[in-house]
Amino acid sequence: MNASEEKLLEVRNLHVAYGKVEALQGVSLAIAKGRMGQIVTVIGPNGAGKTTLLSAIMGLLPSRGEIFFAGELEPVPEVGRMVRRGMNLVPEKRELFAEMSVEDNLILGAFQRYRQGYRDHDRSLREVFALFPRLLERRRQRAGTLSGGERQMVAIGRALMAQPTLLMLDEPSLGLAPLVVREIFRIIVELRKRGVSILLVEQNARAALQVADYAYVIETGGIVMEGQAENLRNDPRVIEAYLGLGQHQEKLA
Amino acid sequence: MDIDLPIALILGQDGIINGAIYALLALAILLVFTVTRVLMIPQGEFVAFGALTMAALQAGQPARLVWLLAALAVAEAIADLIVLRTRRQGAQVTFSALLVKLAYPFVLAALLYNLPTATLPMPVQAMFTLAIIVPMGPQIYRLFFQPIASAPSLILLIAAIAVDVSLVGVSLFVFGPESASTAPFSEASFEFGSVNVSSQALWVVGSALALIVALWLFFSHTLHGKALRAAAVNRTGATLMGISPVFAGKASFLLATLLGALSGILIAPITPISFDSGFVISLKGFVGAIIGGLISYPLAAAGALAVGLIEAFAAFWASSYKEVIVFTLIIPFLLWRSLTRHTLEEEE
Ligand SMILES: Nc1ncnc2c1ncn2[C@@H]1O[C@H](COP(=O)(O)OP(=O)(O)OP(=O)(O)O)[C@@H](O)[C@H]1O
Ligand SMILES: [Mg+2]
């Protein structure tokens, strides 16, 4: 079978090993290409291999298997090339430039585009500030002194500066207050409208399934379930394993 | 021994001149260390290369150092070809870029061997000197440090020592054992009260200041400068922005060789330099960098200036112990740093 033209991203039978331990054992997933962006979510428990999956797709980790991006096979994904081709990862740990200002952090997101000859970083910067007005207020502040929510905004904004077609978010809600989480998810939906596709890794399964079009459940290195997000939302197994507990906690709160 | 004001002023002048050079080297060492974790022990060799190449050009000798550049270019081309064969599309090397890089040293050699270098204007001689030396920085990174970029710091240190020793050997072979100095940029000198200040001294201090300002502008106002800082602050974050560690490593080595070679050109009219001068010069840059805790640029520059001054006064009071005194300086700073160590480790 050829790389299907309608897919933005297609991963087939991906294996990743840390030494002898196989963290991913043949993962396959796809993101359809459309006029609107697609939100595809991968949910699963701690240590299931979600971060490993995103890192391998981005070319941060060596992997076996096939990765097609925008219709092209990437035999050995390499980060610089993936960024150039329109893929961007907001990692779990954010990885901001702590000693540099918010604005410098954002501008650096456009580095690869700048090297390719684009000079549209000022416009991108205005768009990011429009999306996150709070960052505009804090643009001279050192990134290391920001609150957790602001940091996540910088991390997402920085990735958007590269004008990606596929944005991969690794647990964007991790450690954030509910109000900020809602804000982040609002942005995710807004980005889809603008044609950005999103691969969303989340522990907050409820919120993720709420916004996603399609969803995968990953457990100990393998996909155990997939389907339209609304179907998974109503699937008894998913409710029991990933949504039930959350409901309980919310009632307590 | 008593010291009166005129002597103090003269010593102070010497100290500031050397200190300005050490400051440039300390900044280069710091940059390379923060970006690549390599302790740039060969930094001083580029100073020696700069001074000796300039002297050779002024003496009308062909600058034989260009053959080291050629050898490195050939080695780099072979390494790149291997990558090109074994790797995929999307590798950063392209065939035409490879040919240009390979041709460059030979074109340069042809020019150097056919031009009457002794009679060229001094700025042109300086340009040729830089043209020979500066590309070596990225080449050396590519060949010796890029393949072991993620190795433990100790391995990087050993590689740096090996590179340094090899460069000293090449230096002896290329330039011979005699020390050399060059003509001053201009003959003028000025009287400030009782002190005679040579124009070369002003050149050194002025150029060092200008370079420091230029570096500051580069790092704070250009995207490439910020990218280099970003690579030093957070390697993973930088990689995700498409700022590859290879790009950052080569760029930092390029800047370091540029600062080294320029320092050599600046200091050569004042201090005779020989093939083996580089190591001690590196060490003084290191003392400055260590005073800056290997993280702070302003502290490193200030520390290097202090090294220059202390060295000048030590030379007057106890000239045979000059180096000992300067290097003993490190100890209190290392102690101080080890006491505040935890902050350093957090930065890592
Ligand atoms: N660098 C590493 N070396 C060895 N094992 C690793 C490494 N990184 C991850 N692992 C292991 O691989 C498995 C998958 O880890 P991964 O970080 O991908 O999980 P995750 O689904 O992102 O978890 P979480 O929800 O906690 O972020 C885990 O068992 C983890 O211990
Ligand atoms: Mg994870």
C-alpha cells in the first residue's frame, strides 16, 4: 500500500526500545488530512509509551517502523527536517529557554522558518499574542519566572511560530489549574479551525475526548482501542478505566 | 620592592592590554563550553596561529598553515561523503556545498603563493590570516567533537587535549621554533602625563571593547545569536526549534576561532609569540572563565581583566613566579564555586 494522500500523518508498526525494554511494540495510527485540522488524541495510563511515541515521530528517538508525513515516507526522521516540513512538538517538560525573555522564546520558534528565508515572524508573533494576550503583557519577563500556565502558553506559542501543519502536544494540561486547562483546550479547538491538525497526548481523558475527532487508547506500548472520540466517550471500558475515576474525583471536589 | 606611580601606570597599561585579550579568550571559552560542554583548550593555539601567520605574511613567506586548512577540508569532505552515502535524504550535506568547501583552501593557497603578501596593506594581510584560520574552528568541531557530542565531559576534555597537542605539533612544523612579532598597526604614540601609551595598546583595548560590544549585539539582537544562546540554555528545547546541536557547535567554534585569531593579530606587535605560546594563553583565558563560574559572561570578562593586571604586577615583583601566582588565583574561586555548587548543577 502506498502512503495515502488523504493522511497528514501515518505511523505503521512503530517499535521503540530503550535498551532491551520495548517501550513501543508496533504502534499504528493516522491523522486524516482535511480542510479543517483534525484533533487526534492518544490517551493511556502512566508509562504506556505516549511520550515515547511523540518523541519517535519527531525524530528525537530512533525507531523501527514506517512514518509518513504529508505523503512522504520519513525513513529516519530528523528533528530539523520534521520542523521544516511543518511538524512541531510541545514536549511534556515544555523545555523553555528559562533565562531568555518570553518574546525571545517565541521568536526562536520561527528560527527554522527564518533559515528557510521566510521573514514573517513579526506577523506570527502578533498572532500568538492575539491568541495569548497574557503573553503580550509579559513579553519582557524571563520565561523561567512564569507560572505553570504561562509557561505552557509560551511553549505552545513558540511551536505556533513555526506555522506548523501538525502540532503535537504532550500533556498540555499537566499540572495546570482547571481554569487554565479550559483556556488551553479552547486554544486547541481554535487552532483546528485555522487548519492546524493536532496530535494530543493526555491523561485528562475526559477533556481530550471532548475536543478530539478521533482517539486511540494506548497501554503498555500498544494500541488497545481506537475509534471516533464520541464513541470512545461512551464506551463502557473507557468509562471505567479512564473517565469513571475522573467523575468520582470531580464529585469530591 | 617599592613601586612608584609611573611604574604602576606602566604595569597597569600592560595588565589592561593583556587582560583585554584574555577577556576575549575567556568569552570564547565560555561560549564553546556552554554550547558544547567542550573545554576549549586549543583556544590559545588560534591566537598563536593568528600572530604567526600574520608575521609570516609580513615576512613575505607563504603562509604554510593553509595546508592544515586543506588537510582538514579533505578529512571533512571524506567524513561528509560517508554520511552522504550511508544516510538518507534530508541529510544536511549536499554535494555542491561539499565541493565548494573542498575547493576553498586550494583557491586560498593559490592566492597566497602568488601574491606578494609582504607588500599588501595590513588589513588585507589580516583578512588573509582570518581566512586561513577561522574556517578551522567548524572543521575541528565537525571532525573531532561532533561524533562524540553526547559523550561524558571527561571524554570531551581528553579530545580537547589531544586536539591541542596536535595543533602545537603542527604549529612547530609550520612556523618553526623561533618566536615572531609583527609591525604595529601604526607607529604613533601618545603622552598621558608621564606615561607613554603606544597606539597599538589603544588598538588592542579599543578592538577588544568593540568586539565585546559586537558580541553582545549579536547575542541579544540577532536571531542566530539568540539561537546560539538557546542551544546553550536548553539543548532539547533548541533541537525542537530546529536549532541543531551541530549548527550550534560549529557556530560556537567559528566564533571562538575568530576571537582567537583576532587576538593573535592584535597582540603580535606587542608580545612576541612562538609555536608553544598558545597553551599558557589558553590557561589565562580559562582562569577568567572559571572566575565567571563558566556561566557568567560579564564576570568572566572582568576576571580575565583581573588576571591581566595581576600578571603584570606579579611580573614586576616576582617575575619568575608570575605564572604560579596567576594560576594560584584559581584556587579561591574554585573553592567559592564548590561551596555554591548546587546552583551550578541546577543550570545543567
Ligand atoms: N530514557 C528512558 N530510558 C529507559 N526507559 C524509558 C526511558 N524513557 C521512558 N522509558 C520507559 O518507557 C515506558 C514509556 O514511557 P513514556 O514516557 O513514553 O510513558 P508515558 O505514556 O508518556 O507516561 P506518562 O503518562 O507518565 O508521561 C516507561 O515504562 C518508561 O519507564
Ligand atoms: Mg509522558
